[in-house]
Amino acid sequence: MATLKAIRKRISSIRNTQQITKAMKMVSAAKLRRAQEAAVQARPYADKMADLLKNLSSRVSRAAHPLLVMREEKRTQLVLVTSDRGLCGGYNANLIRAAEAFIRKQGSDKEITLTPVGRKGADYFRRRRGEASDRYLNFLSTPPEELAAEITEKLISRFVDGETDAVYILYSRFRSALSQVPALERLLPVHLDDSQETDQLIEYLYEPGVEELLASFLPKMIEIKIQRALLEATASEHGARMTAMDSATTNASKMMGSLTLQMNRARQASITRELMEIVGTAEALK
Amino acid sequence: MADKIRLRVVTPARLVLDEEVDEVTGPGVKGEFGVLPNHISFLSLLEPGEMSYKQGGTRRFLAVSGGYAEVLDNVMTVLASVAEFGSEIDVDRARMAKDKAERRLSELQFEDKDFAAAGAALRRALIRLQVAAKEAR
């Protein structure tokens, strides 16, 4: 049986931890609100871009631009967006598991380059696959648009040089504070919706030509996709941390409750014992 | 026939503007273009530059970085990486950026890798100053 003093010490240590988890929860809640706002604000832009791309791409063949060319997927690049910091429940574990599944599915005859964004994914795969050639750490401190531009430039130059045949991005899609789902998207070659009917096409006046517009459009599109992924990932991370810290706070309360009970019992036991001793001694002296 | 056109200016960070206006002028790659209500469907690449629109009797100015403009069904959508009203522009910061870019340009040779970047920075700063000055009037 633990001594009274030991139990008291544990309770106060748990109380300290609880204060920390509570504070972290509140910080995450505030950050989540901002991140969610940013993700929502970015949506109209991304939607309109997708609309325009659909329209432009229906006028050209896949051979019209190097970023549209489909090759046999021998060398695949996977951009994995995880968080830099832990204490966010199963957030990173889920993403890493999804990445492992993706790699397994590709089979052993394919070459896979992993490009981690965020320290957690980078650390995990460094131990298993060796140092990645490109990695982006500390991504919360860089504005998403800058980071997205930087990543896009590298991805595109490798793809155009034929070093990769396809590029995917794996990130956590934000559903709600309670639910974040790993999502996999193909960045390159750019996905075109081939299924649309031709009679829906809008006749535009183009300035300059369709090809020039497309050439400026495609890289931008990838940048926007990455940016969106980063924003969603940020919101997801804060959501996951908030949930994790919330349950940690609840657990700490529960633990404190049961320890307090134990403490009272131990105190009662020691009082009873002391009484017994006094009574026993008094009896003996008679 | 509508006598107004809806103008939407969207950036990745926010929806800058969504209003019914009388007339829009934008910096196309092939030169400045004007859009009036009931314009034909139109898609253009935008240069970094000055954009303006007229609403009622007043004309307002925006600085936009490069992007795209689409006109469709009497709605004009401008997609730009950055767009700001002249009144939102921090003139001191723009002036500082201009000075810095000019200094960089005087130090660099045309062949240098950063020359184009410094030139673009100077251009952006100049546009912002110009737009801010027009709005202030």
C-alpha cells in the first residue's frame, strides 16, 4: 500500500500535468479556429481555379503540356504532410500508417521517393528508409503560400526532367475537430476530368492563347492544391491536439479522483491503526 | 440587359471584393483591357499591375499581382495571388521595399540570378505606390 505522502505527491504531479494539458487544449482551440478560417477562406479561389482548368483542359490534348503527360508509373514521389510536434493523439500515426500502406501497394518493383513535410513523418521514415533528399520541417512557421511555392517548384522540375513519373500527396483532411482523415491525391500528372460532355463548353475569348494560359495555369494549380493540403493539415493537427488534450484533461481528473479516494482510505487506515495502538497500550498498562 | 456587372476579386487568402459595378479595367498580358456589363465570355492572363472599377460615381483602385480574369454571364472573376485596395496599402512599407529593390538592382549585374527577382520586387513596389497615390486623391 502506497504511503500517504507518496499519494499526495502523485496527486499534485497529476494536477500540474492537467494544468498543462488544459492550457494546450485551449491554445489548440484558438489556433484551430484561425486555421479553419484560413482553410475556408481559401476555398473560393481553389474552386474557381478548378473550374477554369476544367474548361481549358478540354480544349487541349494530354500531349499539349509536359505536366499533363502520362507515363508508366515507375518512379513515384510521395509528399507526406505530418505535424512537427507530437501530443496530438493518433494524428501522425494514422498518416504514417496510410503512407506505409501506399508504399506497400506500389509494390517492390517501383522506386518511391518520399518527401516529408513535418518533422514527425521525417523522423519515422529516416529510421526506415534513410535520409530523404528533400524535406520540409517546421512548416507551421512558414506561410503556407511560400512553402507551397517552394515545394511546387521542386516537384515540377523533377517531373519535367523525368526523374519522377507521378507525384502524390498524402495529408490529413479536416472533417471536424473530432475527425481527421488521411487523404491521398495525385498532383502530377495533373488530373483532368475527361468525362464531361462537349456541349457544356463555354466559348471564351482567350488572351493570350489557350496554350499560354494553360502553361501558366498548371503550375499554379499544383501550388494551390499543395497550399490547400497544408491548410487542411494545419487545421487537422490543431483539431487532433485539441481532442487529445481534452481527453488527457478528463483522464487526469479521473485519476485525481481515484487517487484522492485512495488517499482518504490510507489516511483513515492510519488513524484507525494509531487508535488501535493507543487502545492496545492503555489495555496493557491496566 | 443588365446595366451592372458583378465583380469578384478572389485571392487564396480571402475574398477581397464581391460587388455590382459599372465598369472594370484590368492589366492583361496584352495590355490594359476594359470590361463593361454584358461583355462576351473572356479569359485572360493578368500582369502584375493596377486594376480599377467604377461604381456609381466613384472609381476605386486595386493593386494586383499576376493572375487570371474570367468574364462569364455578366460576372467577372479575378483570381490573383495578392490583391489589395489602395487604401489598404502601407505606403511606408512599399517605399522601403522600393528603395531596397533599387539598391539590390544597382549592386547586381543583369546576368545575376537574382536580377529578375529584384526587378519584379521593384515593379511590385512601384505599382503599390502608384495605386496608393491614386486612391488617396
